[in-house]
Amino acid sequence: MMKLHLNATSPYARVARIVALEKGLGERLSLCWSDPWSDEAALLEANPVGRVPVLVTDDGGTIAESLLIAQYLDGLSDASPLLPRAGLARALHLAGLGQGLMDAAFNTVIMRKHHGREADQSVLGQRRLRAVERTLAVLERTYPQKEESAFSLGDIVVGVALDYLAFRMPETGWQDKHPGLRGSYSQLMRRLSFMETAFA
């Protein structure tokens, strides 16, 4: 059985877990809840960088980083591909936007945790906040889903990034500012894989 090192508030780990559920691999996955800040031996053995998620494969190999794990899991099941040949560029484009949004939000949260809100006033803090606003604006213009668009990894990463903002940075008020994006987000949150992995 594969093992996934994760924690309940990591957006990156949630992406990997949602991919596993969407691909019907949930029963092949043992969840190993980890605290990346505690230098736990099992986590460091799987990933010396000390970050989640990390996937331990059936043969004992390890894969770190959510998008690499997603690519691996997508190839393990015949369920609808999350990186389809048709629409691959769009899926990767959305995944890139979602990953950038997630990175900016996550690093903002971490800096606030260790340095307080003053971190937002630094050059890097301001740059991260501008990146959040710009990316939300681009997604508002380009993301709202059309019925013919196949569900992909891009949808997962964007959805998790938006939910992480709602969870950790509600002051952005992005749902009021971007009604089209709010509608797409609401649809994603109704998927079973998102409901089963809600931030806690």
C-alpha cells in the first residue's frame, strides 16, 4: 500500500489527496499525518527537505511535491485523466496559476506566523499580496468554467488555492470581489473529493 505524508492544513498535501480520490486510489493510500515543523523521523526519511506531501510508492520509492505526485497518481488509474492530451495546455496553465496563488498565500501565512502582520509590510510581503490580487483578477476573467471543459488537475489546484485563501486569509474578501470565480469555486467545493479533504 502507498503512504502519503500530509497534514490537515497544507494546501499542497490536499492537492495530492484530492488527486488520489478523483483517480479512485483512496483505498490504496495510507494517510500518515505529520507535523513538518517537528522534524519527525519518518517524514525526514521520506523527504529530507521536511515538507509535505510526500508519497511513498508501493515499491518503497518516494515522490515529493504535490504536482509531481499528481502526475504519478494520474498514471496509475484508468479513471478520467487529470492531465488529458486534449486540453493539456489549459490544464497546466490553470495548475500554474493555482500553484502561484497557493505559494503566495502560503508564504504570507507562514511569515505572519513567525513575524506577525509586520511581515506584510516588507518588500517581499507586499510583492506576495500583489501577486494574490493579480492572480485572482486573471482567474476572474479566464477561469469561470464552461460545461464542455473537462475536470483537470488545473481545477484541483485552483480550487484548493481559493479555499486556502478563504481558510487562512479571509480578509482578502476575494469572493465578494470576484463573483464569477466565486461561482466556479462553489461548484468545486461540492465535489466529494473536496468535501472529504476540507481544511481543518
